[in-house]
Amino acid sequence: MKSILQVLFCLLIGAATASATSLKGYVFDQKTGEALVGASVYLENTDKAVLTGLDGSFEIKHPPAGNFTLKVSYVMYKVLSKQITILKEDNPTIRIYLSETKEKELSEVVISAKNDGSAEKTARRIEQKSAQLINVVSGKAMEISPDLTVANVIQRVSGVSVERSNSGDGQYAILRGMDKRYNYTLVNGIKIPSPDNKYRYVPLDIFPSELLDRLEVYKTLTPNLEGDAIGGVVNMVMKDAPQKLQINANLAGGYSQLFIDRGFSSFDASSVHRKSPYELNGKDYKATQADFPRGTADYKSSHPAPNLVGGLSIGQRFLDNKLGLIIAGSYQNTYRGSNGTFYRSSAANASNKFATITSMNERQYSEQQKRYGFHGKLDYAFNENNRLSLYNAYVDLNNIQVRDEKSTDFSTGYEPAAGKAQLEYATRSRVTEQQIYNSTLHGDHQIIPDKLKISWSAVYSSAKNEVPDNTTITLSGKRENFIDTRTVAKTNGTTHRWERNTDEDKAGYLDISYKVPVGQLKVEFSAGGLYRDKQRSSFFNNYTLTPVNTAAKYGVDFNNYTEIDWTVQTPGGAVNNPLTYDASEKLAAGYGMFNISKDAVEVVGGLRVEHTNQGYAMLFPAGELRPKGNQVYTDFLPSVNVKYKLSGKQQLRASYFRSLNRPGFYELIPGGVVQDDYKEKGDPDLKRAIADNFDLRYELFPNSNDQLLVGTFYKAIKNPIEYSFQADPIRPQDTYYLPGNFGTARNYGLEIDYIKFINQFGIKANYTYTHSRITTPKDLLTIDPETNDSKKITVLQSRPLYGQSEHIANLSLIYKNTKSGWDAQVAGSYTGARINTVSQFLDNDLWQKGFIQMDASAEKKFKKNLSVFIKAGNLLNTPSKLFIKGINPANADTGNQFDGKTLIRNDYYEQTYLLGLRYKL
């Protein structure tokens, strides 16, 4: 026992000695107080040298006692030499402040190029200094994250969830529980058009994240921002020219676990005709089988090539930093997909208010995604008061998709073993190409230096969505007889569909600001305007073909769809539909704004006025009573943002702004269109939504990297636009999925955003609680007690807004070891249950089950500017599950009931892996 105590005593003495002889400290920027990560700290004439951690801290263990010179160096900062005395006992913590190297003074704009716009400290500084509430994701954070597209990056922002595509990737942003329709997207502060064939919102998965310096999410508006944002604004700030030559290059390959486990279905996409027979040969042409390539029906299955991702950016400033040039590009060729089950249902009935399952569809998606992104910027500072820049960007997303579907019909009873479960087989081949182009000529002019400034922009933007020769082939037959003589092709054996739409924007911006002191106040007055002419065209044409031999037997008369002879049932196509139209929108806006600050208080407010003239013209009205229409209205949108500094590190914000949401072009067009699973139409009387928005937030920035943001928000929305299934007022037997205005909705919540770094470890966490309420009419089928007949009555039901999750949370655990060159991150996000589709019937809304998404990434830096990285997505293989709250006893044998809910759809995407090499100069 005595020997054990002696050993413990020696260990304690050793630990105390080690603790006593360590030297600890922090390194900060002298001007901003920001922690400097990766600064070199060493003792002269010793081998003791370390690098600072994520919070700027360092620790030199077991230094010799005595007088030494401590040297600290960091890129673009003056080397600091400090005389210190190291004691054998406790040494006080050292705080060191470095100053930037003195360089030739440049204009305000060019000086800003010196700062690393993609750095974490820049992101935190923008959040702190901004006039409105904003959250920023830095380019450095995106680089080391598991995410490849902006859509996946934005899910890490507090209050933001994403709507995912069929491949499981993020696609659209939902801000503070407000559906994607309530937000708009900017590139370098310029609004871009949407390639969507019906709506205004921009699919964020089209943008590679590596082209960005940072991603900004505005949650409140100032008068100089467009008012069409009730949820918020997404601003992508693209890479800018660095002061010195900078080259970034990366190349990576990977694979999806899904296609290790099963084959990838494909077809000959090169055979697709970009234009329909109607477009190629004129309106009187009668199409034949020869007009439809067989390659779209020549399906093959194999394991795909590895995913390939690469990017390159080169930038530098020339001519004594007056001329800046950057060119950047990105290419991603990935193979994604899903395995899913989808249950179709009939309408609710009087005996049971929940839907009855009629069939089970087993779906497999195979999708090749080719994503291209290019951007270039040229800027020139004529002098310290005048600067011009020309920016061009082009992004393209090409999806080549095959959907295989097997449907089991339960209408004859769920007894597959007895041969009563009918089967239907459908295969769809589809090529979808989305493009966005933006060109902006911008000027900044200091008319009176530090007082009067004029900024202007001339903008041309376009967006295009093209789906040529979307082909679907359908066969039916009994399961046990699928390869015998009783299997026949269905009457509507195949369809060929062409869809295309374009948006073209021509816009001009003008902003004037004037600074003037008023007593002890700092005052800046601003005014400006915007004019945009948007022209949209949409084309839709559909052909239906049936087999020449309707009794053709699979395995006997044909083994491949290319062997079938077809008769064109609609030789002229079906171009006379509501999706063939022209539309326009002319927007004129002006604003007046003030910025008043004194000591700890800053107030930014003013008024924006927007005049909208929006119209449409159906090119083939086919007897429609309202083939043309337009809406003209003017909106007055006041706003005020107040910031009060409690101290140098903490502040309070309060804001109010009024905003709106305009209908999409297609949403105004009457008539009906049959989609894959339902019919839909527009409403020419659909009104814009108007919202009053209130925010309050407390902010703490203890240093350049850490932060704590706690805020609340409240939105009162008049005439919110929601989709629902409704009976046609003229033909009640027809039910359409259509937009409508539903009284007043309210949406409020709480946001918490926390970032903390301790030496080599960091945590980023946020949580958002959102509660919304909207009341809409629903149908309820009841039994008339007098006649015993079924009848339908209309009732009102309150529910959350479409797409709103009550709980959203993100947690990222970060490790960074500058000395060894390691960066690692594990990122998880939780999205609570939300409505996916609004039903016509009471309590039959389709919900998406809450889910957790887990991703990870790591990077190891080596000498000669090289590093190796790995990214892994969807580690938990989290499925997407859609359900109805409630069960129908009639569905008991279909195997899709759980916890008092009815499963409607279940999709699995499996994991993805990427391994790559990065070079930085």
C-alpha cells in the first residue's frame, strides 16, 4: 500500500510540474479582436513551436525556465517578437495582438478584396455588422463540409429546412416554415429567374457550392431589397478576385451504396429529339411511329461508372491592384437514385373518413446528374472613386432519369397467392435540363468622396427548363402470368411528352446614398429604383401511342420495348393545353431609406413601393372563357430595423417589415392539365399574399469565431397561397389540385444559433421552433339519416402551413488540427414532421415523417499545397416516409399501418461516398 501511495504521489508531482511549466496564450487581430487560427508561435533558440487552435489559443508544454523571445507570425500580419520570462511555477496566460502589414492604400472597394470573403471570421463579422437579421455560411465552412450543392449547404442554417428531390438530395429551401414559394434567390445581390415550368422559386441544387465565397440568408428586409419575400432571401456571393495569384483545384471520385446493392437503369439519352414532331414539321403534320426514337425505350441495367466531381478557380489582381480577374468552374457527374414503395388510395367515404388503399407501387429511380457551373468576374478601379465590374455566371443541371414501377392492384382483393392481385408495370425515361444565365454590368461612383455615392446595375438574366420526349411505357398483367400468353400491353401503352419553358429578364437598378451629420447623429439617406421586364414562354405537347397488336405477349411476341410497333392515337399531338402559353411581368419599384446611428443605437428604415403588371395569354385556349388575363396592383412596403449595442460584444435587434408573395405564372392560367398522379389547374383570380413580419433577436459575439443568437419571429399573412384538392365548380365530378387564398395565416417561432470553438474542437448548433396556423375548407362525407344516402358537406379545418416543420435542429462537431493538417466534421440535421400534400378531405392530409440526416467529412493537408478529402452522405440511410394520420380497417392487410398512421410512401436513398484530392496555391 505504501509503494502505491508513493507512485501516486510521484504522478501528482509530475502532473503539477507539467502544468506549472506550460505556457498558454491567445493570438488576436489587433484591429478587430478576432482570433487568428493557425498562427505560428515559437520560442527562439529552442525546439518549442506550436500553431494556434480554432479559438486562437496555444499551449507550449514543458518550456525551459528563463528569459526568452516569443515570436508570433501569421500570413499578411507583422511578425511580433515579445520578451517573456518563463517561471517554474504558474505562468500567466499571454494575450498577443498582431497588426496587418502596411500596404499601399487603395480605394474602399479594392481594400475589401484583401479580406478573405470566404473566411469564418468574415461570416461572423457580416452577421454582426449587417443592418438586417442575417445568417452566413462561409466558403471555408462549405469547403470542409460534406455538402456539394447550395441546396445541401443551406440546410445547416438555423430556421431552414429543405425539400428533397427523388434522389434524396436537397432541392428547395423552406425558410422559417414558409414554403419555397415565399422566398427568392439572389446572385451577388441580383435577383435571378427560375427555370421551373410553373413557379417562381429557384432550385438550389443547380448551384455547386464551391463557386461561392459565402451564402447569406436574409431573414428581415430593408427598403433597398425587393419585397417578394415573406420567408426570407437567399443570396449567393460568388468568388471574387484575390489580391495575389490564387489557384484552387479539386478532383474526386466516389460511389453510391445504392448501386453497389442493385443495378442502375439507363437508356440512350443521345437519341432524344429536342423538339416534338409538331415543332419540327408544323401544326398540320400527322406524326407516325418513325417520329419517335426507339432509344428512349431501350432500357438497360448495369453498375454505373464512379461519380466524378471536379473544380478549378484562378484569380488575381493586376496593375497595382486596380484590375481584378477571376474565373471559376465546376463539374459534377453523379449517379443517384432511390428504392421506394408508394400506396395509391381512393377517396374517403361515408363509412370511413380515411382513404382506402387501392394499389401498392414499388418504384426504383436511377438518375444521372450532370451539373456544370461557370462564373467569371472582371473589375477595374479607375481611381479611388470610380469602379466598374462585369460579372457572368452560367449553371446547368442535366438529369437523365429512369423510373421503374410495378403496381399491385388491390381492387380485386389482396390475395396475390390466389392470383387476385393485378399487376401493372410502367417505365419512364426522362431527360431534364435546367439552365440559368446572368450577366451584370455594375458601377460604383463616389461623386463626393465619403458623402455622395451612386451605384447602378444593368442586368440580363435567363432561365430555361427543357424536358424533351419524356417517355412512359405501361404494361399490365397478372403476377403469375406475366411471361405467359395472357399478358398484353395496355390500351394506352406509351406516351411521349415535350415540355419547355424560358424566363428572360432585362433589368436596371439605381441606388443613390448621401451621408450627412445631423448634430451628434450619423445619418445616411438612400433612394433608388428598379425596373424589370420579365417575359416567359411555356410549351407542352403530348402524344399517345398504342400497340398495333394489342394482344402482343411479352416473352413471345417481344422481349424489348423497341420491338413493339405502335399506332399514334394523337398524330397532331396535344399542344392545345394550359401549359402552352406566354406570360409577362413588368415590375417598377422605388424606395427611400435612412440609416441613423448614434453611440450604441442604429436605425435603418424607410418605404418601398412596387408596381406590378402581370399577365398571361393562352396560345390554344380551346374554348376557355378567360384565355387572357392580367393583374395590376401597387404595394407599399414599410420597414424598420433597430440595433442596440449592449456592449462591444453583444447587441439587441428589433425589426418590422411588410412583404408580399405574387402568384406564379401558371397559377393564374385556367383550364386543366393531367399530371402523373392527378389533375391540376390555375385560378386567374388568385390574389397575392401580404405579410406583416416582426423579429426580435439577442446577439453575442465573444470573439471572431464564436456566437450566440437567440431570436423570435411572428408573421401575419393575409391571403396566403396554398394548394389543395378541390372539386371543379362547373363540373363537380372533376377534382383538381389548385392554388387558393385562405383568409389569414399566422406563423411564429423561436431560433437559437450557437457556435463555440475550444482549441482544436468546435461545435455549431442551432434549433428552431415554428408554429403556424391556417384554416381551409375540407370535404366530409356523411350519411343522411333521412335518406341513408351518402352526402358531402364542407367543413373548416385548421392545420400548419404547407411544408412547415415544428422542430428543426442542426448539430456539427468540428475538429481542426492546424499543425497536423487535419479538418474533420460530423454534421447532423433534424427536420420534424410536416405536411407534404394537402388533401381535399378532412384529416387526410399527407405528412412527411420527421427524420435525421447524418453526414461526415474529413480533409488531411500535406506539403506542396496538396490535401486529400473524403465526404460521406446519408450515413444512417434515412428514408423519406409519407403518411396519413389515421387508419382505415379496410387497409389492415396491406401492411402499411404503423402507430395509428397509414404509410403512403417510403423511399430509401442509401449512403454516398466521395474521395478526392485538392490543390491550393
